[in-house]
Amino acid sequence: MPPGLASNFILGGPRGYARGEGTEGTEALETVLGGLEDAHALAFSTGMAAAAAVFAQVRVGATVVLPDDCYQGVVGLARSGMKQGRWSVLRLPTDATARWCEAAATADLLWLESPSNPLLCVADLERICAAPRKSGALLAVDNTFATPLNQQPLQLGADVAVQSGTKFIGGHSDLLLGVATTRSAALRDSLAQERTFTGATPGALEAFLALRGLRTLSLRLACAQDNAVLLAPRLLAHPSIERVHYPGLASHPTHAIAAAQLKGFGSMLSFEVRGGAAAADAVCRGLRLIQHATSLGAVESTLERRAAIPGQEHLPPGLLRLSVGVEDAEDLWADLTQALPR
Ligand SMILES: *Cc1c(COP(=O)(O)O)cnc(C)c1O
């Protein structure tokens, strides 16, 4: 489908104005995204716009539960609402399954992120989703790292799955996009209303690029994931590296649940360089092939020191997050070994 660049349409047809009804292109994208999960899909201008639309569903005075390890944009959104008196926030460790199940009885929004950013913790979604929930409560899962190809939260019992389409769906670091998928049409409609109010509708060009990205998602993810599976144990064995966080490694605290729940372990990993911040910064400067850049899920590998980001100072200072791309695995390994301290 060509990108139909239009803001408004001849009246009497299926759509009048693109902020509300989108374009033919956004509808085509939503049809494909919904088909992937056998669900209703709604595209947003960014992943954060999709997250904000979910948070807008909860009433004033609500309790929101977030994981300890969570995308900093969502943490900022939750904190800002808390400061304005809109809700209270409870933080729980991703792997504290029993505590999440207990919180489900009283919370209004359970926001999970699995695997988590940047420690790659996997939540036991099936058990948490099965716990009795307060009536009207929403269980949301940020599925950005897994993509619907590796994990389908709605099938595991979540009410809404959110993704930053900027990452794996786009896959080429050239667009911003968000996605929310739901089992219920009513929840989809309510999110769509929020999207219209806030003007968080994606542009026609972004929808076109996202659809083109989706055509190669399975190829890109398979290749990047194979690369990550090869690199993770090599990094673990490297004398300059203290720890590797990758759910595919038996040493990862949530490896067992990851193996049971995910179709693949994904292409995101993080590792801690001996020597802390200074040593890790030197790695960032020394890389030649891997890009020293934020974001993830693209064809090119990107790496950044997460504790250098404002609000992320709680992370180990030498922790580097690596989004493994589709380059030749041996080229990636050669780049890492030449940049790591010897
Ligand atoms: C990038 C990201 C987001 C936010 O998505 P944007 O498209 O940047 O707004 C949310 N969650 C996770 C896990 C992300 O990596």
C-alpha cells in the first residue's frame, strides 16, 4: 500500500479527519499488528503515547504497580501522575511473582515489562495474569523487548500489550511509533478515544515505514537473536566482564521462566565491565562497528552505558546495554574484543 498522505477526506466515506480515524495506511498497519496477536490493535505516534493512553484509563486515586526495572519514560510518567495526586505508585521486583499476585487484588493498574530494560528480567506473566484482580483493574505488559513473535501477553491473560514500534517493528532507526493491542473491543475504543483527544495518532509515512519494517521482522529478529545467543556466553567468559544479563544464559536469575514463556531469548543483553563507569565509557569510545547510541531493535547494533542516563543512576555504573543487530556475528565479536580492556 502506498503512503496515503492525507489529513482529511471527502465526507461520506469511512473517515473524515486523520487525527481521529487515521488513514488507510494506519488502518492497514493495525490490521497486520492485530493479526499477529489475534487481537485489536491501535497504532500511536510513539510507544510512550501508547503507554500514556493506558495510564489515562485509571481513575483518580488509583494504585499503579510498576516493576523495579522499568523503562525510564514509563517510570517518569508514573512519578509525574503521582506528584499531581492522580495515583499512588508501588514498585515490585519483576520476579517477585507472589507479591504481584497479591497486589493484583488491590491495584488498579499492574504495569509489567518483560523482558525488562535493561536487566532482562522475565516476569511470570501466566501466573500474575491468573491472579484474581480487583474489578476493573487493568493488567498491561510492555512487550517491546520480546515483540509478538517471541511473546504474546494477551494470550497469557493480559488486558493490553504495549510496544514501542520505534524499535523492532520499524527496525531501521528511522521512525517513531507505538502500538497497543487488546482482547476487548471496548478497551480498544477507550484507548482510541484517548488517542484522538491527545492527538497521539501516527503519521501516514510512519505507518508506511512500519508496515515495510514488519515484512522483515521475523528475519531480522531471528538473525539478531542468533547473534545474541552466540555473543552472550562469549561475553560471560571474557576476563574484563563481571556479569552478563541475558535470559538465555542459565546463570540469569529468570532463565527458567524465560525458557518456558518466550519463543526466543531475544537480541537484547547487558553486561557489566570490570572497572566501572570509566572502563565502560572507554568501551563506548573504542567501538568501531557497534554504534554508541541509545534505542534498540534496529538492524545495526547499538550500545550505551545506562547509568549515564539521568534517572538511571541506580544501575551498576559499568553496565552496558547492547542491542544486537543483524551484522555478521564474528564482526560484532571482533569489535567487542578490540574495545574491551585486555
Ligand atoms: C523505547 C521504549 C518505550 C518508549 O517508546 P517510544 O517509541 O520511544 O516512545 C517504552 N518501553 C520500552 C521498553 C522501550 O524500549
